[in-house]
Amino acid sequence: MAEREPTTSVADAGELKKCLQVEVQASVVTTGLDRAFKDLQQRVRIRGFRPGKAPRTVLERLYGQQVRGEVIQDLVREAYSFALARHNVQAVAAPEIVVQPLGEEQVLRFSATVEVYPQVTVSDYEGIEVTRPLASVDDQDVDKVLARMAEAAATIHPVTDRERVEEGDVLTADISATIDGRPVGEMSRKALRIEAGKGTFPGALEEKLVGLTTGTTAVDVDYPSGYPNAAFAGKRVSLTVTLTSVGRKEIPLLDDEFARKHGDCQSIDVLRDKIRSSLERNAERDADTAVREAVLDVLIERHPFDAPEAMIERRCEAMLESLNVRLPSGPDGQKALGTVVQELRPRAVRDGKVAILLDSLAGQHDLEVGDDELTERIDRMVEEAGEARGRARELYRSDEHRNALRTQMLREKALALVVDKSSVRTAEKR
């Protein structure tokens, strides 16, 4: 009923912030409290009273504070949602809510300060000029894939004619690690397999092992400041390495037998063609992605605005979780976390701006994703999940995940609209 609706108002509370003032009538509060105490009366058992017969005064004395808190919480949540819808406020994150004491009049008053999305009109998006990378694949690209396949299929034979480790040897080792005398559990391994001399940066453990003999050796490794794992970046790690075996890798010949055994093909020529087709599909997909990214870069440049801070923080958190970054405990961990977040922030800002621009564009053109489209996409994703089909199907039974996928598809449509109106030329072959 209209007379029971909250009284609301909205005002600016700074850049990208709104403050909602909400008042819930005393009658609504009283009804909510009466209902809550009546429900409580039926549920609790109090000594001296028959079930469901405990007086309200007794319930107030025993449970009053708890019940009032729960009722107010529910009313605030409902009234806040009502106020957002009434004033068309698009909240980025949870609000900062300040509730005033009820007082004798039983009127519920509260304020909700919330960060909001900027109002962006995408007006300059036609005729964007971008260059599509040349999606070409040559024999060298195919050779590299075959070489990796051969490496993966290599067999290891024990070394018996020498004692010292040579570059390319495959070692089995037990390793324990410390930094400044403190044990590093995540680097302590048993029966770790290492290829000697194949380090990816100066001072890598693999390079330090060349020339050693079986047994236990102390090795210091200096990790560069740009090392992906922030826990070790710029640190000297002291390792105790116990070599238990040394082997030599034997790489199989790339012939028809290899193709049948490792490529599910009748000949090496057929395997090469299969690899080339896969690489060409990947190259085409990468070229399409490059076009979309270039278009988005121009779109961002043409529409300058700030993304909400809460949106940026949420995106940083998502990227951190996907990267599975391991950090040390204590002050070192906090410092490392700050460094990682600063590195991720530019991408998070860009992602936020892209989402806002594409959402705005979708709204301007009344783009929609129908239920049939959504179901078709989910069915395809489930089929592509292979052995994880059951988990994928269960995931998309959730409204939250279905809505997130619908939003993604809507943004894809908006981006396709911009790409279709862009001027795309293919890079010339050098």
C-alpha cells in the first residue's frame, strides 16, 4: 500500500556518491515488531509458561534487544532497496548505513551513502580505425609445437658414466628453503624433478645445479625484483638441495610412429597439418581479440571519465584470486600485496571503464539477451566442459551466475556493434 511506503530523498554526497535519506513509518515498524514477537512466542520455551503462552513483556525482557535488531535490519534492507529503485540509483557496492535510534515514536530513520556508476553517454563510437594483425602461421610455428610435443614425450635414462651434473640433465632432488633464516614451506619439496641449466632468469636454481654431484649442497638463489611470486621477488633464498638421482633425457624422433603414438594421426605429415589448422584457428581468434582490444582503447580515450573506486577494488580482488598469488605472512606480506595490487590496478581501471561504456551503449540501443540465447550459450559451455559437465551445469542453475553470463553476453553484443561500425584494415605482410 502506498501509505506504507518509506519516505525517501536523495542528494549528491561527493563525486560518484549519493546519500539516500529514508524514513519508515511507525506503523510499519510496529507491525514488524508485533509479527516478530508473535513468531518468537510460538518458537521459544520458557520455564513457567505453557508453549506459545509466554507474555510479550517476558519476551521483551529476555529477547527484546535481539528481536528489535533483527526487525530493524530487515526493514532497513527492504527500505534501502525500495529507495534505490525509486530514485534509479545504480549502486556499485554495499552502502554505508547510519541508523538513528527508534525513540518513543517508533519511526525508523536512516541514511545510506553509496558509490554509484557515472552517467556516460557513448556518442563517439563510429568509424574507429584499427589494424588487424596478420593471422599467419609458418613452418617454424608448427616445428615449435612438434618440438614441445617431443619434449613432453621424452624418456629419462639414468646417468651412470659420470658423477657431475651437466646442462640438460634431469635431476630428482629434495629441497628445503629459508629466507633470512626463516623456513619457506611452499618451496620445500620432496622428490622434485628439475632440468639442470634451463633457468628462465639469472641466478635460477636450475643453473646453480650444473657441476654438482649427488648428495646435499647449500645453494643461494637471488630472485629478481620482477619475479611473479611476490613472496620471493627481490629476495635471496637459501636452499639445501639433496640430489637423489641424475638422468638424461632422450627425445623421440618426429616420424610416423611418433605421430601415431602421440598425435593420434597416421603420419607425421597429417600431424603437421592438424597442428597447422589448430594454430591458424588460434591466430584468427587472437587477431579478432586484438581488434576488439584496440577498439576499446579508442573508445576509452574518446570518453574520459573516472571508474568508481569500489568497482576497481572489486576487480583487483578478482584478479588476485584468479592469479592465486602466494604471499608471506606479516609486514612482508602486506608490502608484497600492496605491490601486486598497484601492478594490477591499471588493468582493473580499464576493465571498469570498459564495463561502464558497454553497459551504457547496450542501454542506449535497447540491446537484450533473450532466455533462448542464454540457454544456448550455457548448453554450449556445458558441452565444452568435458568431464566437468556436471559441475558446469550445476553452476548455471544459480541466478547469480546466469545473470553474470547474461551481462557478459550483453556487453559482447555492444562491443560487436562498435566493431561493426569501425574501419578495420589487415596489417601488411613483412
